Amino acid sequence: MKAIAPGKIILSGEHAVVYGKPALVMAVNRFAEATITGNSEARVNFQLVDFDSSSSITLQALRELRMRLKRNYDMFLNGELGIREVLKKPFHLFEFLFITFLDSLQLKLDRGIDIQLHSNIPLGSGMGSSAATILSVLRALAGYYSLDFHPDKYFDFGLEAEKLQHGRPSGVDPYIALHGGFVRFQNKQAQSLQVPDLPFYIVNTGVPDSTTGECVDYVAQQFESSKIWQDFEAV
């Protein structure tokens, strides 16, 4: 089973969308791809092609990992841990997503499963690569288990996993990765807009020193009560 989901760009409202202000957000023609196949090992195997990283883990170990990551996230919310320290390894995000999906829906794993992840969305560049990869995994899992999901289910699972990566996400990344298009997004609601008839170019200036989660957390500390968000809304 194979599924893809798009990355995104925010044309206006970056950061302000976290504070309930509107953002203009557009899906782009860069995609994350998840491929799922069965195996006979009774283990869950993850291969992150872009990180040249892989893991092989049992269901019991996945459940223990989920508990640790939830404790880490609670520590982050309490100011005891930086957001970068919540996830120790890149594939922990997708291991958390998988076991949360499986147990929340009370699904059985009668045999092992291989999950291969690949993306041509620039990493660490604010283009929603993690959300797109999360949504591609969710869609592939739903197809693998022949589930007929309402879109809200995908969004809820995606947002739960995004918290571990970005701390206090607005939900805009998983929404666009799920629905695509060009929207005005505010408070987890979206209004479809006509795509601007303009040429767009992606200019990759490299991976930043800080993660999106760290940046959002720092901005919250400095500007949470600022009037700057009204200025963003006016734009």
C-alpha cells in the first residue's frame, strides 16, 4: 500500500496562526510518500530513506516508547524539557504515530509490517515535511487495513503526533497535507480560495539552526501577549 501527501508554504500569517489569527496557506507539488508491506517477522520496521535511518521494534516496545514520549511532552509543557528533547530520534515520531493509530482503533497486527518513508519536501524548512509524512503514513495505514475514515480522524491523529515535533502546532500543516489546495486557515477551520495565477519559486536557503518547534516556543515566550498578531491579521 502506497500513499502520498503534499508539503505547503504559508504566504501570510506564519506564527500568527498559532494565536488564532488567519494564515494564507498553499499546498505545493512536493510530496512525502509512505509505502507499507507485510512481513513474517512479527515486528514493525521503519525505514526513513532521507535520513538513512531505520528501526525494528516489537509492539510492546512501541507501547513503552509511547508512554516515554508522552511523559517527555508533559515535561515540555511544564517547562522542564526543550521541544527538541521530546523526540530523541527521527523515527520515534512515526513509531508513536503507528502505535497510537493501532491501539486507538483496537486494530490487530497478525504479522509484521514494513513502513518505508521518503520525501522530496525540503527538510527543516517550514514546508510541512513532518506533517506530510505523518499524513502519508496515516493514509497508507488506512488503506492497508481497509478503513473508511472521515477526514477529521486523519487530522486528529496527525495533530497528536505533530505536538511531539512542534510543541503547540496550529494544525495548519496536517490540514493542508490532508486536503491540499489554497486556504485561509484560522482556529482549525479553513476557507478555500482561488489559487493565485502567479509563478512561484522555492528558494532553498538551507536548514536553520533552530527547529520549528523551538522557534514557536521562543516566539511564545517573547510575543504571546503582543499586539503584533493584530498586525499579521491586518496583512
